[in-house]
Amino acid sequence: MLELVKARLQSFGYEIQDSDDAILSFSIQKAESTIKNECNVPEVPEELRCIAVDMAVGEFLTAKKTFAPGSIAGLDLEAAVKQIQTGDTSTTFATGEGSQTAEQRLNALLSYLLTYGKEQFSCFRRLRW
């Protein structure tokens, strides 16, 4: 999973540093724990692996934004996402249009990464006794 998270971060233009390993491990563990607790399963189902990767990336970037904002200054938000469409819901980022600041686009991306796919958890949820 670590390699998938690193690849996803690199797709956003983030350069992985050696010092990122601890934060990456924690972010992955947090995303996996969230899914396992929500679904009451011992392991993250394979079908939710991509959602776990996005959640881990969202957790990582949120931590970086909070504690070391300069380290994510080079993120290419224009290349990351222009439009997200899920079913009948569509989110378009104002890339190059000037109606949103870079921080607003980053916040929208983080919100997407942390919440997208949670409705799929119910397909894997098990009863707790």
C-alpha cells in the first residue's frame, strides 16, 4: 500500500522525501483503521483499496498542510483534478479561471480525498455483536 500511496502523491506532483516515511505510515494506518472500524472487518477489502489509498493521501497532505505548508507549495493542483463526477454529482475546480485560490482548490481536493467512496463501506459492513 505504501508504494500505491507514494505513486498517487507523485501523480499530484509531490516529491517524496525520506523524512515522509513516518507520516506516510501513520496516514496509511489511520485510513486502514477507519475502513476496518467502519466495516467491522479484520482487513481492508481489496475493493476498497483505492479508497484507502486516497484517504491516506488526504491524511498525509492534510498533515503536511498543517505542520509544513511550504513542503506542499509545489503541488500541481491544475494537473491533479479539473472535474470530479460521481453519479449525478459533479465538482469542477476553477483551474485557471481565477474564481478559487490555490488554498481553496487544495481544500476541495483534500475534502474529496478524505470522503470519496465512504458510501461504498456499507457493501462490506458486518454486524457487530
